[in-house]
Amino acid sequence: MVRVRFAPSPTGRLHLGNARTAVLNALFSAHHGGVVVLRIDDTDDARCRPEYVQDIYRDLRWLGLSWDEEFTQSSNADKRRAMFQTLKNSGRLYPCFETPEQLTQWREDQLSKNLPPHYDRVKGKSVPAHDRPYWRFALSQQEIKWQDLIQGSMVCDTRHLSDPVVMRHDGAMSYVLASVMDDVDRRITHIIRGADHLTNTAIQIEMFHALGADMPCWAHFPLMLDQNGDKFSKRSGSKTLQELREEGWLPLAIVQAVTQLGLSHQISGDFAHMAAQFSLSEYSKANGKFSMHDVEMIQSRLWSNMTYQDLSPDLQRCIDPNLWPVVRDNVVLAGDVPLWQQICTDPHWVAPDGVDWSQLPLDFCDLAIDVLKSGGIVKQLDEKSGNMVWQTDPWHHWINGLLAACPELKKGLVARTLRMILTGRTGGPKMEDLLPVISPKIVQARLEHRKH
């Protein structure tokens, strides 16, 4: 059975890069009817915080992801110590006694001779032993080959690699070895991660062999780059999932966007539909550029396909059912929903003034009100209350009435001006659809407010 794992560290909040790893593992597992293991990498005592563990749970559930098994790295310490002893007994681990200063000097000497920095086992044996060694894993000094499910045939000559440090002087085990041991213990069959981890793979393959464990399949998806071609980072826009949630992004838009990166064909639908279409072999080896504009396009499409019944209860309370079909094609963030409700129904809402009044007559707003009242566009229901309702096709009648009263004006200018006065936006729903859902009384009040 397919068994994958997602291994976040509770040293901060999940960001888009983490989301991509979690989503691709979850989709692969769902496609194969497999198991998802959530491993909380909590061994960094100085930086790990319990509240970040809760944030991880919340963010993954917000994305719509679930897991079948869960454990913390700290809980697996005894099993890792036993495996470590096995490696020592087999001779694949050896103690080292150099000080950091000695290692720095050796490195500088190699660089001064134009040699690549490389740990020298022979030189290391000349350092006097003491009671606080650190430990290295002895690489085989051979070519390691594997078939990556995305990158294809891979080869690495470990003669060009330094024996990795696997335990510090203080007894802390390195992530590279600890991760392998946990994967062995949990019988992980597929390791799906970013291509920035490729350099560790040959080393970890040797560790799996040294432990006598079954070798997992490897899949390294291409890196996520920003629009400048740099690695996507917090600085270049890799927001935390909490930030994205608070800004009003839809989790399905995030899931679709991070899944789509590196694919040449469109993958869409809900999670189950995406899982049915999912294949690692369809991913390009080339790194892909990611932009929040991609998420915006997906999100706009998702909103456009939603009925009022598809909205969350909170959003249903924010907008009139009759208004939703009119504005849904112009919603990007969740906050746009109550904003359109306010634009269309709040008599106290004032649109930002983005009108170029220099192209308009000084009495434009008075003229617009006069045409509105006298052109058969609205019908007075109650003289005392001032309530009014629209007649048929009010937008076109209003525009035509204004052009007849002021022939020197251009139709486009009139339409843009009225849209800006009423909505504060240069774009949005078709005004012939939007105007009938705004009260004539509100329209008149906004024109009155803009009088010069």
C-alpha cells in the first residue's frame, strides 16, 4: 500500500511552499488509495512551539487535507537510538573529534588550493580522541543511481561528497538521518518533496541500505520560483496560510494553484476530482514561476461557478440572494462579497471620487438626477416616503436620456462617470444588470453627494 508523509516543523506557520508539498502528497495518496502520515518534526527545542502545532492542524484542515496517522519526531527517539546503535555496530558510523576551528581551517586550506571542501577521513583519524565525539556516516564512495518519478534517471558519485555529520557533540541527531529512520519505522513507500532536496537523496539512499530497509520511491517536484526567477520565499510573496485565509482566499484556489504549477495541462475540480486526474509523471522537470495572480484567476473562476447555496453560511448572511448572481463574476476575495452588498444597499456608503470632472459640465449630477426623475426611468410609489422603483431597462434609458439632454457628451464618458459615482470602481458587473438591484433612492443620494 502507498504510504506518504508530510513532515512540517512547528517552528513557524505553514506557507505556500509547505502547502504544495502537503497537497501533492495528499493527492498522490488519494489517487492510489494510500495512507498519509503526518510527522511533526519537533526536535528543535529552541524554536518549536506548541501553538505552531495547532496552527499546522488548522491550516491543513482549512486546505481540506486530512491524514491517517500522526506522530511527533520526539516520540520516536528510542527507536532512532536503537537504529543508530545498529549503524555503529555495522561500522557505517565513526566518531570524530575535531573542533569547529579545526574544520574551518581545513576547509580554508582546501579552498586556497582550489580544491572542493571535503572531509578528510585520514586526517580526521589523526585528531586525538576525547569523551565528546561527534559522528559521521561513512559513504560508500560509489555511484548511487535511482529512478526519480519526476526527474527520471539520476546518478550521484558519493566520492564527491563529504561524509555527513549525523550526530553533534551534544547528542542531537541530524535531520537527514533522523528522517530516514522515521521513514523506515513508518514504512513510508514514497517520498515526495521539492527538487531542493535532491542533494540529500544519494546520502539517504545509502542510509536506507545501511539500515537494511526497503527503499522508498522518490519524486522531486520542480522548484517554485517568483516572477524574477528566484526561489519563492517569504520575502518574494510566499505568504503564510493564515495570512491567505485572513485575506479571503479560497482553500480550493490555493490547492489548484500549487498543484497546477509544473503541469502542462489543466487540472481542476474539487479535491476528489483532482486526485482522480493526478499523476506525478505529468510534471515537468523544469522549475515553474508562481504568482498570486495565478491564484486570483483560479479563484475568480471558482466564485463565478458558485450558486448562493454554495456560499458558506457566513457569506450568505453578507449578501442578498438576488444580488449574488449579479456580482459573483466580479468577486476575487471573500471580502468582496460584503463590499458589493454595501455598494448596492447601504445608503450611507460613499464611493471614492475617481471621476475626471474636467471633462464634464458642472451641473452633470443635477442633469443626471433630472433625467432620472423625468425620463420615465423610475416610478414614484409613495410621495410621502419618497420610495421609488425602477421601470424596465433603467440603465439604457438613463444613458440615452442624458445624451439627448447633453449631446456634446460621449456615451462612454457618461457610462464611466455614472459607474464611478455609484460603485467607486472602473469595472464590475454590467451596469444594466447592477443598476436594477440598487435602490433609486440610493442612486439619487450618491448623485446629490457628488454635486459640484
